[in-house]
Amino acid sequence: MKALKLLKAVKHKKVKDLIYEVLVKKDYDSLGKFFFNVVGIGIMHFMDTMNYDVERVQRCDIHYATPDGRVFPFCTYNVVGHREKVESSFKVDPKTWVKVTGLSLTGWNKQKFAELNK
């Protein structure tokens, strides 16, 4: 596989191991572990209602996914009003969140954090 050969160029062992696991296992657990350990940086031109550019939106390659499966271009998320609609649709009262998930909002459980970071 061509992608595995390109791993030789990756110098950091942990990053190389994470990428290798994604390429070999091809599962969501490996992908989740990768994204949990890697920071992605996206840089783009700022747009608001005064300088909205449809061509730029069509080329936008960073997207937000919602729990119901919808996908919005990052370039439109804050301009067109998607953020307000998504936040109002999926917001959960903090007491309900703790009751349903068993996870505290006041801080991470260190054991749970360690399990996610394996």
C-alpha cells in the first residue's frame, strides 16, 4: 500500500504508530484515537455577511458534522445561521446530561480520560 510506504517520512514515533493503526485496522476506534492525540489547524479567509463569497464556500474543505448527520461548510457555519439552529436543536440541560451519560461537567474523570487515551 502506497500510504504505508509514505510513513517512512513521519519522524515522530507516536504519530507514526497512530497513522499506521488507522491505515491497517481501518476502524473508527483507530481513527478516534488518532484525532484524540493530534491537533488539526485550519486557516482560511474570514467571511461575514459583508464579504460573503459563494466561490470560496464551494471550495471550503473544513466542515462541521451534526449528530443527526448533516454537514455544513465551516465557511457558512457562523455566517448563515447554522450555528444557532444546531445549538438550539442539540442543547441538553446539564442535569440531564449527567443523568443520561454519567459524566460530570465539572471535570474529567481521570480514569475515563486514561481509558480514552490508550
